[in-house]
Amino acid sequence: MTQYFLDSSALIKRYVVEPGTTWVRSLTIHSSGNTIIIAQITQIEIVSGASRRAREGTLTTRTVRAVRLRIDRHAHREYVVIGLTPQVVRRAEDLLPVHPLIPGARLTLEGRKMCASCPKASSR
């Protein structure tokens, strides 16, 4: 069994078909035996991205609702979710002057550091 830390740019591929979907689905399917680790904010980022696509007309609102239901279910039943503790938030704030990342990515980066032994699945 392998542990994978997935950020929203990788995990969205489980819910919305785009390049890399087959690969991410093979990692996240229950029968793979893999442990999927996400930062708590990943759920919000995925729903946000799906909602943006609906506003742009590339996803239906029905699909966005389905994405939300599935990510919430998977976070509750299948994923190990790293919470946004005060320690994680402080560390993410410390990274702001050093790393040119968007705020959510900083929190994800900090979550990744807390799971240093987890391989990060890059987008394929």
C-alpha cells in the first residue's frame, strides 16, 4: 500500500474528466489499496474549481453538485484529511514571503510538509 498526498490540481481529475483522469482514478480507486491524503482545504478548492467551470459553461450545475457530493463523501470515508490547525495556518503564513504561491497552495504545501513521507502525485 502506498500513500499519496494529492492537491486539488491532481484530485480534481478524479471528479472531472481532463488529461490525467485515468491515472488519478487508478490511484484513488478503493481496490488499489492506496492511502490518499489531502489537506482540508482541498475539498473547497475542488468545489470552487468545478463551480468556476460551470460559470464558464464547461460543466453543468448538476455535475458541480455531483462533484461536491462525491468529494465530501470521499473525504469522509476514503481520504486521510489533514486539518487546518493553528500550527498549519501559522506555518503557511510563514511561507508567504518565501514562496510565490496562491494562499490555498501555501496551505497545501504546509500539509505536504506535515506528511513528508508521502509521495506527491504530480499531474500527468
